[in-house]
Amino acid sequence: MLTAVVVCTLAFANDGDLAEVGRVFYVNSADGDDARDGRSAEAAWRSLGRVNAAELKPGDTVRFQRGGRWRGSLRPARGEPSAPVTYTSYGDGPKPLLLGSRPRSRPEDWVEVEDGIWATLPMEYRRGELLADLRSGRWRHHQEAGARVALAEEDAEGGRIVKITCDGSGQASNHVQLWGPAVAVEEGTTLEITFLARCSKPFPMPRIAILEGSSPWTGCGSATAAGSIGTEWQTFRAILRVSRSSRSGRLHIRLGGILPAGAVFELRPQDLYAVTANIADPLCVDVGNIIFDHGKVCGWKKWSVEALENPYDYFYDGSAWRVFLRAEANPAALHESIELAMAGHVVNQGGAHHVVYDGLAVMYGASHGFGGGGTHHLVIRNCDLGYIGGAHQHTVNGRPVRFGNAIEFWGAAHDNLVEGCRIWQVYDAALTNQGRSPDSRQVNITYRNNFIRNAEYSFEYWNHPETALTENIRFVNNTCVEAGVVWSHAQRPDRNGSQLMFYSNTAATSGIEVKYNIFYNHTEWGSRYDRGWKTLPEVDYNLWFSRDGVIARWFGKSLAGFADYQRTTGLDPHSVFADPQFVDPQGGDYRLAPGSPAHRLRPDGGPVGADHQ
């Protein structure tokens, strides 16, 4: 039993089996039919798109058939305090599998383009209906973090010219943003955007996206045109796959960090067309990882075809929507399963509230497993998450930055619970809450009884600025093993394998508890604390052990010994550094042996770590 201090504040979160108070819908990926009503197992829907399009009401439940699989992104409906919307399972077999990847497991999916370099099939497009004339649309700009640009528009023969004069574009891509006219788009369609551009100083082609024009700025799709922008007028075309329908999406271009200081950039938007493609599931967003045979080996992401030197090195060409991979033979002849993890949250829950997820498997997504800002009263229970992250997030000073957490609560998030989940092979953090805005108020978030293995960080927290708030964050009774021992660790420019990653934190902070956990083996640090902290978390009654790394990075100083760490920090006063004595960690059995020190560490005599079934 958990002590009272870690009981979640969610009114509906502590009931083991929620009563279904509304309608129940069934989804069967093998035998379902989206034309049915979904109200019984015999009349089940088939697709994830049908689930997302359903007009669910508070209290409704969606049940995915066990053993089934769905590709794409689940977008949950919103519930009410006494009537959450629930996503769970029915039937027998493995947990329902939600995949953020595209398969390329057939020999005909690959073509050898040069000796030892294989590529996915080239895209071919047929132009269809003209959807919008962009020549007269108005544009505006946004700048932040010290970036300095000026926007002017002038009418000319052939359409409006948008002119950006740059004194400094900042460091990150979001520091300078162009917002264009609104365009109505429909999920699953493919668009062609044509434009002319030139710049007094050449720079790399920026990404063109369609985003909702208000918070949380949800993306509807993005693309990069081939080539780079030079000093003479050139015509460009960008192909964009719409991932989310919108009546009010706006064209959006990020110029931060890439537009040179002193440059004058000129853009002449042209047309927006509907197009059809020869491949039904195109690689229309960044491929952040390639998983061969369910994790037997993973790809090593590179940033050009020329950099593909070793087997499994790969490059994603965003302008052509193709992957180039070095392999000794057709990759599909070498492996039975090849999954290309795509950018985008597998569960995209921005703005969601009063939602329960119970017993789902969320796999192979290159952004977050569960991601999105402004969430509250969510329960994520008994879910599996594996091989998450690795997508290209943005480029800072010419250096690409990748990202991806298994479960992230971003910005103003409160009253959320994660319990009983199994998480492994994560590019960044298995579990995290973080934010970077004055309204980032993170309150009453509990993570308990989770098993975490092979994530770069088991738990990460930070919040900014001083006007942000963090209260009552509890990380309790979790078992975390092999931090930094992950598919992506050697690929990172910032190897930070840590159980607890507490980056710089300036928010008003109180009530952070890290208790009754097992932390077993890490590559760099057991915990890391960076600048800005005024009130430290309460860290105690944990079982620590590692054969590598040091116990803590304490505001820039390495603390190698556990006693030195306790004395210097004042943290973990009742914690113990000892082998937890798992039954067979080499064989993947992390149950506690009868003599484990974890059995007697808590003040009430109970065990620490996650429940071991």
C-alpha cells in the first residue's frame, strides 16, 4: 500500500475498474468496418481514423481488441469530472498495439541506388485541384529570445512579395516565425505548395507547415522543399501530408537559427494544390529511428547520404520523403520486420482532460508516446511503451536536435496519474513534466509503480520562468534500471544517461517527492541537478546501485561516492546504496529475490520499487 502522502488527487483515478457510465464502442483492426456503429464486438469499427472522428461524449469508452494493431496517432476526446472518456481493451491476447511507425518489410519496398546504399521507393505525384491562390494572402511574423527581424509586404506583378530583413534570427527555429494565410485542410490528403524565394545571403531551406493559429498550436502537417535558398529567384515546391483536419490552420515557416544576420529574405507564395501519390503511407515526416526485428538492431541517424559509412546508418530526406540506408543487401532480405518510427506523438493529447488509458501498448513513435500540452485529470495505467523518440525537433546553431519522451506532461498540466506502466528504450525521458512559459503551472502529478528500463533518463523535470509554478510532483515506488543503456545513447551529442535528470529550474517549486524507488545502473549520473533550484525535491528511502558512472552531478560537481553525495546534498538520508538482488537481471527477470534489501527499506517495512508480479 502507498502511504497517504502519495495518494493521487484525481477523484476517479483510484478505482481499480471504472464503471462504464456511457456508451461503449469496439474497434477491431482485422474484422471491423468503419461503416458500422461500433456499439458491439460484432459491429466493431476498424480504423484509428474512425475513432478520432467519432463524436465521443463524457463517460464513453472505446475498447480496442487485444491482439490488434493500429498505425497513426490517437487523439482523445475530452471527458468530465464524473465521466471520463476511457480507452482500453477487450478480448484475449496481447495488449492492443498503437504504432507510430510505417512498415518497410517487403523486398519491393527498397531499391539499391548505389553500391551498398538502399533507399525506400521514390515518390511520384499527380497534381489535382487548385485549392487556394496564395498570392494575395497576408503574412505576419513572431520573434522571441532576442531575435530581431522586420517584415514588409509589397504588391508586385505576379503576386505579393513578403520581405524579411534580419538583424539576428536567434538560436532555435521558433525564435523567428512567419505566419501566413488560413487554409482549410483534411486529414489524410496530400498537398503541394508552390512559391518563389531568394535571399541576399544563401541559407538552408526551412520547413513549411500548417499549424492551428492559437494555443496549443497543433500541427496539421509539415514539409521541406528540395534545395536551398540562394541569391536569385527560384521556384520551389513542397509536398505536405495532412495529419490533422483543420478549418483554421495557417501556413507557418520557422526561420530562427538559420536566416543569416544582415540578410534580406524575399518570399512570393504561389498556389496550393491537392495531389495524389503513388505510395499510400508516405514517409511524410521525419524518420527518427528504424527498428529492425523488434529491436534486434536500430538505425543510426545521419544527416546526409555522404555520411552513411557503416551498416544501419540512415538518412531521411525530407524533401523527397525517402530513407537512404547503408546495408550489405536488401534490408528486407536481412530482416523480417522493419519499422520506421515517424515524427509525431503516438497519443496526441494536447488540451485533453478527464481521460483514462488502460492496458494499451504504444510503440515505435519518433516523438512522444503520450504528448501534448495543457492536459489535466489524465490517467495512464497499465500501458506498455517502447522504442520512443529520436525525431528531429529543431536545429540550433547548425546542430540538429532530436527529442522524444515516453510520457510527457507539457506546460500547464495538473492532476495527472501514471501507474503500473512498463517503459523501455526511450530517446530522452521515460517520464517527465516540464514547461517554458509564465503560465506553466504543473500541479498534482503522480508517477507510481512503474517499471522503466533502458531510457536515457528515467525521470526528468524542469520548469521556467520564475513566474511558472510546480507543486506536488510525486515519483514513488518505481523501478528504474539501466539508465543510458539505450538504442540511442551512442548517437547523442549529449550523453546524459541518468536516473533523475533535474535540469535548470527557476519556477516556484514545492512538494516534489522522489521516494521508495529502485535505481539500478546508469551510464553517467544517478541524478543531475543544474542551476536555478531554490527548493530541492524531497529524495529519500530509495535503493541506489550502479557499477558505472557517478552517483550525482551536483550543480556542475561530480559526487562519486554515495556517502559524499548524502553529506554534500542532504538528500537520500535514509536511502541505501546496495545491489537490489533481482532474480535474474541478465535474463530480464527484475523480481526481487527474498533477501533483497529493497524488502526492508521503507519506514513501514514495505518494499520499495514497482510491484513485481
